[in-house]
Amino acid sequence: MTVQDWFEKRKQAQIQRRELEGKIEVDMDPDLWVKCVHCDAQLLKEDLEKNDMVCPLCDYHFRINVRKRINQLFDEGSFEELFNEIKPTDPLEFTDTESYKSRIEKAQKKTNLTEAVVTGIASIEGHKVATAVMDFDFMGGSMGSVVGEKVTRIIEKAIEERLPVLAITSSGGARMQESALSLMQMAKTSCAVSRLDDEGLLYINLLTEPTFGGVTASFGMLGDIIIAEQGARIGFAGRRVIEQTIRQKLPSDFQTAEYLLKYGQVDIVSARKDLRDTLGKILEMHTKRGA
């Protein structure tokens, strides 16, 4: 099978899937109700939002976008966005079933973001922190050149202002449309974290649903303290790929935050409602140590 045949086969599969999804009957108003993907409960959207997008019946943590995450974690009005002027280009003029340029434009329109990460300075319970917050809604939170550049710049800003860094990840990995340029961001961001460590500054990772691929293999797992949100899936390769490779069935909780905590790969698993308090206490301890 040629590369062209592979792309054509993939394109036809996507068309068939969209047609099937279009035929599915929705028995509730999506503007008022949300169906829990874990327990199938029909939840009033307003109540779900008041509960920080966590199912009140089964405690399933819905994936949330970058704006909701900022509003939930940081002190009101404290977030100051930086480096928003850095925007993606199409250096390889890449096209698969669709041009990369078109995919970027669609993602920007869908999310009202310029890229898959938002960086800036904010505070949590009065403690100032430099932060990078990823959004899975923007091309699966994939890491391309701009994501790597913005993460690196916010770490450099933290070094300049002597601030701790909080990286909040939600990603499927490196961005294939940028080929080796995206893979280079793993080394670039890891070197930035190393410089932060040399300066003796605190680096915190908050891993959310899902965090995979090149982000996990670089700045996503290098923190002094690694926190995972309850129920988040975290890994490098996906579950199905691993099962096909080793030809074994994996445990049902494999790659969950709780599984990683059990085997010492993360330090804390926290429910969403406790995250702000947990981060506040860590930053307070760090401030006192610094003093």
C-alpha cells in the first residue's frame, strides 16, 4: 500500500464515521443536558458546571478547556497572558487528508486560541506562579514548535523573575504535521526545565486527562512534584498499541492516575475540587523554604 492509498483509506474511514455520527439520534437537548461517559447518567449541564465538571453520581472528571481550568485554579483576575503573539505556521506545507494550515485555522476558530498552550503569570491563594496550561481541544493538545517555544519562554520568564513554574498538561503527544520540528521540542523544553532546576526554582507538573506521547516524555514528567488529576489517563504510547506489541491484556486501571501513584510515577492524585488547595499549600511551603 502506497502512502497515497493509506491517506485515501483514512479519508474514506473519516467520512463514513461522520455519516454514522450524523445518524445517531439525540434524545436530549445538548444545551441543557450532558450524558456522563462513565455512568451514562443524564446530567443537567448547569449543575455539572457548578460542580466543576465532575459527575455528582460517579465522580467522573470531564475534560475541561484551558479557560475553565484557569478560572478554577487561579485567583480571580490574577492571570496575565504572555507570548500570545507567537502563532503557528506551516513550514513543511504538510497535507494529509487536509492541509495543516486548514487544520490550524479550524482549531483556532473552534477554541478561540492561537495554539494548544496558554502561558502567563498568575497567583494561587496569593502565591505568584508562572504557568503553561494546555488545551486538548486544540488539535488534541499536540506539541508543535509554538507549544515548545511558549513553554520554554515561560520557564525563562520564571527564571528571570525568580518564580515557581506550574505546567498543566493535556496532550496526545507531538504534532505529526511538523515532523522532526515537533520532536525537537522535547529536547528544547527539557533543557529549559534543567535550567530552572539549576536555578533552584520549584517546578510542578499537573497532569490532566489525557497526557500522552512527547509531552509525557519531556516537560510533562520532570517536575519536582508531579500531581495527577483524579482518573486522568497518563502514558507514552496508547493502551491498544501496548497490548498489540506485548500481546497481553493490560489491567483495567492501567495508565490511570491511580495506577501511576501505586507504582511511584506521580506524587499526588487529587480530585479537581481539591487541586487549588493542594497547589496553594505546596506553593506556601516553597515560599517559606525560600524565605
